Amino acid sequence: MRETVNGKDDAGLTRLLRFMLAARVATLGDEATLTDRDGRTMPATPTVLARALRDGLIRQQGDRLAATPEARAYLKRRLDAAETPFAGQH
């Protein structure tokens, strides 16, 4: 089961959260590009960033972003939903 927002797949949110959990801290640069401490970069759309901030999955302090504990829980729920698509029936 994939969660959607306005009919669009939230795979971008999942990619963002995976990147943020691996990076721990990332810097938000021009053109909505995230850069971690090792220099890895990831483009992120403003709508995905806004959703992650609004939902409390990442926090922002200046130009620095970090994943919250809720981000890990969100990804775990997504994984569990994919593995047990009929869990709600039991």
C-alpha cells in the first residue's frame, strides 16, 4: 500500500527521509539541494520538503535539516504496510 497526497505517490518523501536518516544532518542549498557532511547531494522538491516539515518528519534550523524520530517510524510503517497489505483484515 502506498500513501498518496493529492493523488501523487509519496516516493519522493520516502527518498528524502532515507537520505536524511543516513545523513543525520544536511544543509539546504540553492535550488532545494540537500548536502550531507560527506558531500553527497540530493535534490528535493519544495512540496516534499514542506510536507516533511509540516508532518514533523524533519526539523529545520536555519539552512540545516535533520530527521526526527518520527521519520524512522514513518518509514517503518511504510515497510510494514508493504509486507502485510491485508493486516487490517485481522
